[in-house]
Amino acid sequence: MIGEEDSLDGLLEAMEANPDKDLIIDLAAQAAKPLGDWIDDTDVFGLLDEMDYQVCLWHVMDDGADSVALLEQLLERYQQPELEFIVVQNLGRGSDFSRFQKSETFKKAQQREAFIIELPKLQSKLTQKIDFNNSSFWAVANNKSLMNIAERQRMKVWLRNAYEQIAFLD
């Protein structure tokens, strides 16, 4: 359980046991404080640097003020120069990122050489179907029993567009 002092130690153990693998951690926003405390208490970024890992912090945002404030907190908290930041403007959760793009937080992200990408919007009905079926994007694109042919095709197109955004990060 996140919040217990050693609750995240297993992540480091998994990384040590599998140095040739990437580790992706997807946590709810509410986990930011206990995760941050664990990172600080354990000097996780220092340890990962010693282990020759590259740490990328992703911030997936909507077009609201809270997302900008959370990104600001992330940029302020983690000043280590070896960290990479990837900011995802999620068009499925907002369509007007102009306020963010004019903000001081955006400028700070640029100064930190953050990658700023857009996640394309997915059709609302399809998004709801995925959510209520508790399905993965891959399953929707490939499983004939979950969606009809048009929905599977829309999912494939969306995935292709999303992968194109991510591809330039390599």
C-alpha cells in the first residue's frame, strides 16, 4: 500500500532484477505525496542514476488550471538535471491548451527541455465503452467480441496517431 514507508521498495527490487526492462509506474494524483516522500527518503533518483536508468516523468493533463498547477509542483519538486519530463496535452480531456501554452509553467517546462506532445481525442462513445468494459486499448483494437468493426478501426487509427506522437521521443 502506498504510504507505508517501504511499500514501494519492490519497484527498486524489480528494476535491479530486470535491468534490461523498462518500468512504467502509473499512479493516481493522490499518490504524488507518498511517492514523493519515498523518492526523497530513499534518494531514488540518485540510486537510479547509479544503476544507469533514465527517469522520465510523464504529466498527462487536461486543459484546466489544476493540471497546470500540478505540473508546476512537479517541476518545482524535481529539480534534478538528469530527469526528463514529458507533458501530454490530452485532447480527450480538453481542447484548449492555450492558457497553459501562455503560462509561466509552460515556459518552465520548456526551460527544462520537456517534451510536449498531444494525445489525440478518441470518440466519446468509444471512450465510454472502453471505460465501462474495463478494456485496454489493445484489446479494443484487436478483440472482435468487444467492439464492432468500425470501433476497432477507430481504435487502431487512434493508437497509430498516439504512437506517432510518442515515437519522436526515442
